[in-house]
Amino acid sequence: MTAPGTALRSPALRARLRGYALFAAVALLLLVVAPLALPAFRLDELAKYLCFAIAALGIGLAWGQGGMLTLGQGVFFGLGGYAMAMYFKLHDADGDLPDFMVWSGVEKLPALWKPFESPVVAIAAVVAVPVAVAAVLGALVFRQRVRGAYFAILTQALAAAFVILLVGRQGLTGGTNGLTNFYDVFGRDPEAESTQRTMYFVTAAVLGVLYLAARQLVKSRFGRLLVAVRDGEDRVRFLGYNPATVKTVTFAISAGMAGLAGALFVPVVGIISPSLLGVVPSLELVVAVAVGGRYALAGAVLGAVVMNYAKTEFSEQWAGGWLYLQGALFILVMTLAPKGAVGLYEQVKDAVARRRTPERPVPAQSVQGEAA
Amino acid sequence: MDSLLNQVPIGLSIGAVLLLVALGLTFTFGQMGVVNMAHGEFIMAGGYTAYMLQDWAGSQAVLAALPVAFAVAGALGWVLERLAIRHFYGRPLDTLLLTWGVSLVLQQAARDLFGAPNVQVVAPGWLTGRIEVLGGALPYARLFIMALAVACVAGIWLYLSRSRPGRRMRAVMQNRQLAEVSGVATARVDQLTFFIGSGLAGVAGVALTLIGPVGPSIGTYYIVDAFLVVVAGGLGQLRGAVIAAVALGMLNSYAEFWTDASLAKVIVFAVVIGFLQVRPQGMFVLRSRALT
């Protein structure tokens, strides 16, 4: 171990320590301050935002780091959510058919539902199904070098088709209403305050762990390769790597995160339905990431929490106003601060630092162009 | 067998709607690399133009609205290009998000101006009725939309291949830098392209009033399918767009016929993904040696 005095002079280490301190501060805020200070229903609301933050983290990874603008994260969120909700439904029904199936005249439990009687299978499916879908789609699309706007449009079409399918298969999916009315979440009453509190802590912990894992991934060799693919896919190919693999793996990871987020969303909010998953909700997640700052994972998380909070607050006051505000905010962010809040903060910090020490060279701008 | 043939006119008419909706996109997306999510709201603007003109033109509003809607939607597009999009060239993904913000604002504006419920445009008398085609009944309105689609494609084709501004447009599409050094004012061509592309959305909006009501969210129903047509047809390719629109229309109608409406969209999506395995850049590709 080196003496702390000398080590602290290294700016890299200082930045790292600052990062840890910030993470610890946010963790303290989420795990200690918020549960003590917030009334139960606000805490439940925050848990919902944290679910979105987990999905946003995946978008930050795929889009911010990998340049893949995925407009279909709602699909993966939904796959995870439905997998979880199917287990709850079957558990509640206790051998009978789930209530909505009876209403839509289904007589026998569909084969698709059979495996979800087991909680282990359901929880595994929460991650495995979205990952598998994303891996297949990613492999097909990226192998053929379909990228950029094409990829964005395809994922959006996937979201549109997914929702239409969910709505159309009433007997299998609960149709427009989705799956709701759960009476038993792993032996607890989902409406009870203690359950909601526990769910909040579970969600916050999952977010924290995934955030650290994602950071580690970004800092790893793979993460550098991912950024390289974003900034110059062909160059990476000429250097002997296969960009398709890098992109597919990342896309699958981000889908897995969205699936996990959806699965946590179900006990937290008590419903999963097509209206939460379509083109617009998927885009709203991307908006949140863009506003927070797409090139930083923390920006994605911050954006998801702040934007969803703003949406709730604003919609309560003036529903139409939220759309104006969201649209206007988005236009402003894209034109004036494409790197979002985190980018803005860094710009201000750089400007201040430069004024303080005029002789210091201007920090090199990192290349953050888009692979068109 | 009869019912199989029945699907042909249905498929063709879906294809005609898709084509009208996607035609403008092939230019704004194809030539300028702008993924204009607000295209759907320009369609909406066209529909509302027809609705507004009803007071003045009565039941002939649809005919009167065609040129007016072209101008209104075109002007909206031109303003959008001038104010925002021109700062975004070369960043297609950012234009997608930017124009989505615009589309949210326009939708809410329509809700505040015209009210949230859908409004109806009365079709002219000579468009009510239907004819028997291949054993199925085809409403005149659908026939009119097909004719309109054909007329728009013919007009665009003539414009691109026979007129000077059209030639400049093709030059910019094929090689922007070379066009610029050859003295083509690319910025002005971009403005015109955006005007025409958006104007076509307005025309599509008028056509849509013939088959259904107009509402603030009408654009969102068509925008995703329209982009799929462009992706399958190839960027900026007129014939690609025509073939892709008809093919997707047919596929839609047959998939719905054999399965149901909810599976049809999934099938269409799967077929497009499968098609991109063979032709990753769509049906027709502008050959270029440029590297991405």
C-alpha cells in the first residue's frame, strides 16, 4: 500500500475515489434517507422509477456506449414483466385457471403457461427470454450490418407488433387489461406497506448491483471495444474483431436488464399491460436517457428517475402540459445539449477549471460522433 | 379460391395507403438521412386541412384539400427543416429523437385546437359506392386512393427524371459532396426536398380521411409501417418504395386472412427481418464506394 498522501495526487485515482464517494452518497440517499423521509406511497412511486432506471441503464449501455438506438426496450420489459406476472397469476389461481382466462372462455391452461407454475422457471425466464429474443434479433440484424436508423426502426416495429399481439391474444395475455390483481407475492400481501417497502429495497439493490456491473463492463476491454464499434464500426472490423458479436452481446445484456426491470415492476406497481410497453413508452425511456446524458451510465439512471417523477407530478396538474413540456424539453436537449444533463455538468466544470488555470491545456474532447 | 382472390384488391388498397404515407419518407430519409417521426403529424395536418375546408367547399372538400394540404404540410416541414433539422445533418439517430419531440408537441396542439375526439370528413357523393372486383367489393374511395397513389408516383417520377430541380435532387442524393462542388446549392435542394416530402404526407392525410376519421394520433398508426416500407424498399428508391408498399400491403392482407390481425403484424415484421437477411439495405441500393 502506498501512503495515501502521495497516491491522492494522482488525478485518476482522485476521480475514482470521487466516483465511489458519489455512488456511496446516492446509495445512502436511496437506502436510508428516502425510506425514512418519504411516505409509503411516495416510496412505492420511487420504486417504480427505479424499475425504469434499471431499463434505462440497459439503454445507456446499448445506445450510449454501443450506439445502438433501441426503440423496443418495452418489448423486453414486457417479456420480463409477463413472465413474472404469469407466475403470480398461476400461484393465485392455485391449480385453477387464472381469473381472466375464465372470463375470456379459455377452458384449459395453455401450454405456454405451464412452465410458469414454477417460481424458479419464471424467475429464470425473466432474464432468459428477453436475452434470447434480443440475441436472435441482434444476431440476424447485426450480422447483415443493418445498423443506425434501420436498427432503430426495426426495434420500433417490433414494439408495435408486440403490443398488437398482446392485445389480440386476450385469452393468453389478458388483452388490453394485461395481467393484474395479484394477491400473493412470494407469500406476502402485495398491498401491505411492509411488502412495498421490501420491494423498494430489492429494486434499489438490483439497480445498484447492475449499475456497478455495467460500469465494470464499460471499463473492461469489452467496453472499450464497444465504444470503438460505436465510433468506427468498420475500423474495428478491419482490426480483426467482429462488431456483430460485440453488438449482439451488448443488446442482449440490455434486454436482460429491461426484463429484470419489468419483473420488478410487476410486484411494485401491481400490473403489467400493453399500454406500458408500446412504441411510446419505449421511446419515453430513450428520452429519459437522452435528457439525463446518454454517454454516462449515471445519466441514464438520473434521467429515468427525474423524467418519470416529472411526468407524475406534471400529469397530476395538467395532463396536456406534460406532452408540451416533454416535447419541448426534448427538442431543447437535442439541439442545445445533446449529451444531456451530465454532459452539461461536465461542460460547466471544464469551463470553470479552464478559467481557474488559464495555462492548462484544453482537455481533449472525446470523440462521440455517431456511427451513421 | 374465390376468397383468395378477394384479398388482392384489399392488399392493393392497403399497399396504396402505405405507399402514399411512405412516399415522402423515402426522400426525407433517403436523400437527407433524416428519420422524421413528425411525418405522421404532417399526415394529421393534411387530414385536418380537409376537415377545415369542409365549411368552405362542402362535400368536395377532399378534392380542394389535396393541393392545400400539400402546401400546409410542406410549409410545416419547411419550417421544421429551417429551425431544427438543418443543424442535425449526418446524425440520423438524433433527428429521430428530435422529430419525435416535435411530433409530441404537434399532437398535443391538435388536441387543443380540434379536441381529442376524432373528426369526420364527409366524402364527396361520387366516391360513395363500390364496384365488384375479382369477386370482392371495392369501395370507390379505395379506388380513388389507388389512383392518387399512382398519380403521386408518376408526378414524383416525372419531377425526378425530367425536371432540373429533380435532377439536382438526384445529384444530392447520389453524392452530396460531388454535387456541392459541382455548383448545386445543396442547402436549397434540402429545403425543397423536405417541402415536397412533407407535402406528400399532407396529401396522404387527405386520402386517409376517405377511409376513416381524423384524430390527433392518426399519424402514430401509420408511421411505423411507413418506415418499414422505406427500409424494405431501400433508401430514396422510388421503385423500391412502390414494390415494398404493394408487397407489404399484400402480405398484410393475406396474413390477416390466414391468421388474424394480431398475428399479421408479427408475420410482417418477421418477413421484413428475413428479407433484410438477403438484402440488408433494402430492395434497391444506391451503389457507392463510400464507407458507411
